[in-house]
Amino acid sequence: MSNKLSNISSIDDQINEIREDFPILNRQVNGKQIIYFDNAATTQKPKSVVDALSNYYLNHNANVHRGIHLLSEEASLMFENAHSTVSNFLNAKYEEVIFTNNTTDSLNTVAYGLEKYIQPNDEIVLTRKEHHSNLVPFQQLAKRQNAKIRFIEITEDGMIDLASAAEIINSKTKIIAFPHMSNVLGSIAPVDELSKLGRENDSMIILDGAQSVPHMTMDMQNIDVDFMAFSGHKMLAPMGIGGLYGKEEMLEKLDPMKFGGDMISTVSYEDAKWNKLPYKFEAGTPNVGGAIALAAAIDYLNSIGMNNVRKIEHYLTNYALEKLKELDFVKIYGPDIDNRGGVISFNITGGDNGFFVHPHDVSQVMDDYGIAIRAGHHCAEPLMRHLEIPATSRMSFYIYNTIEEIDTSIQAIKEVNALFNN
């Protein structure tokens, strides 16, 4: 696929070229052009993705795998092509990528499917920085099976503490589940090192890829994990479509969580047999339009190149970090730029004098300037308690954000501080 940025050398010019494909970025909020820095929650959609979704429903809408009429055959072919696009994007086998609703759905599918392999007193290892979607399914699995949850500690700058991991992971460890990139701290996990520890102890390894699949090259032939979960809406696709990668032999072992429709190969009044992969885990009528739109989103990302996606985010994040570090009333959470993705969580605080602006207030005032950021615990409430803070403000970047938007946001943060610290 041709690279739409191949003739554009300046990163700023590349970003401006990309922005042309996102009509929502021209919207006015409170009389100002919107600045969207909530990309870790969900990304905006390029016109090509919306057109792909619209084209399916306007011209090809039918149920897949259930009819021999033309519309059903067209829809089935488009759906299967979407499967191929996603598996190729991840450098995985066709059979190894399951369409799900989102990362949460994927992780619940794994946690439920592995239940028969977890015995009382077995151990499940997580980290201190889990999103609820990677904490609660395994927490509840442990409760059901009387297993034990253990947590790898994090360093002061929010990185996984490998010494802690080496101490905790042992022969009792049946599952190691962790985020590839933290949605709060932006810190990128040392996947190879954790996988090596897991393999030495015959552990199953599960990667929460919600914040990594949209932002970096994911080659599942070179990333040694058993399962990896991701969401489409964080990578330019619609909400309600996501995926689960699993090594073929692991997916064969996994029990399905949902029953009916295409996941069944044959049924009697007494029993049923499951379909082959990937359909074994795709019960009922699938989100055909969402799958097609996810493939269109991947086509768009491929037209930019995932190396360029990472380069643009690194450029923006590094600039924002340097500007925030100049503000002595701002506390930044997470590592330096070399170990960070496009997420910055921060608080406006006076430190020892007790001055603290609640992130909800920060977000509300910044919204008056047309700036959308996130505020709260970011579905990582235990991490907030671990950091001994109630919440953070969070700026998260994607390929269509600009240096000028960051400058405007820095000025707004200064004004928030002046408003509350008087």
C-alpha cells in the first residue's frame, strides 16, 4: 500500500496532511476549534472508515455465512477479508485472531476459558498498574477457583520492577497478565523479559494491548505471548469491535464463553460441537459492519505506516513533556520519553503547601477552551490508591494532534493554576 506521507518530510506537515481526513477536528466547542487530547479513551475516525461502515449498510447489508443470495455472499466475503486484514496487521495466522466487542470482552473470554486450568492455591500474577478490564476478570477467576492473585511492583517512575517480577513469578504461577502500555502512566512493559520469566515457569502469558496495538508495530510472531487483547475504537475504528489474538494451540484449549450461531458446527438435542477457529469464539450474528470498518482503519494506518505513527506520537509526547516540566506547579506521572507512549498523566499541585486542583476542575476549565482531556482514575482505581492520589488529569495524543494544540493546552493549564491558586 502506498504511503500517504512518502513525499512529506516535516512531521508537522505530515500531521496537517492527516488532519484533512478527520472532519470532526474542524468542530467548534465553546466558540473555539476543538482540541482532542482524549485518544487513550477513544480515537476520532477518518472519513474513509465512516465511508466503509456506511457502504456496508447502504449497499451490502446481510447476515454472513447464512445465505446463498448475493447480498449474503458479498457480506460474507467482506467479513472474511476483514479477518484477513486484521490477522495480517498483527502478523498472525487467520485462525489466531477472533473478533470480539473490545479489549474487555477479549480478556473476559480468556479468563473464563482458562478456568479449568486454574486450581486452588495456583497463582495469577498481575501488576500494580492494571486497567480494571485486566484486573477484574482475573481477580474474579481467582475467587472462583480459590487461587491467589499476586502483584508485580512498579518503580518510582511507573515502570515494571523486574526484580519484583523475578521474585514473584514461580512454579505456582499459572497466568501472567499485564498491560503492554499503561493507560495512566504511559509506561511500556518489558514484554520479552516478562515472557522469559513466564516460560521458565510454564506460565500462560496474556497481554493487554489496548494501548499498544493502535500505536506501534505488533508482530505476533516475535512477541511471545499466548493471548493479546485489543479494541478497534482506540485505533480509528468504531466502538463495539475488537479482537483477541491467541496462539492456535492455546485457542484450541480455551473453552468458549458464548454459545450459539456460527460457533457451533453441529447440534443434537443432547449436545453440541464447536466450530473450527476463529468461529469457535464468534457466537451469534457478528458485528459485520464493525469488522469491515476495523479493516478500513487498519488500511488507513498502513497507508501512514506504523513506524510513522510511533514517530509522530514520540514527537508530540516529548514536546508536551518538556513544556509541562517547565511548570513548577505540575506533577507528572510516569517514565521519561524513551519508555513512554503517547499518554501523560499529571496534577496541578503546590506540593508541600497542600494546594491541589482536582482533575475534574482542571478538565472542566480546559473544556471551556475547547480542549478535551480525561480526568479521574482512568479505570485504574487501585493504581491511584497505590500512588496515594485521588485522580489525575490525562492528555493522550494521536496522529492528528499538533504542536500548536499542545501550546494552547499549556497556556490553559497555566490559567487553571492562576484561577485556583490565588
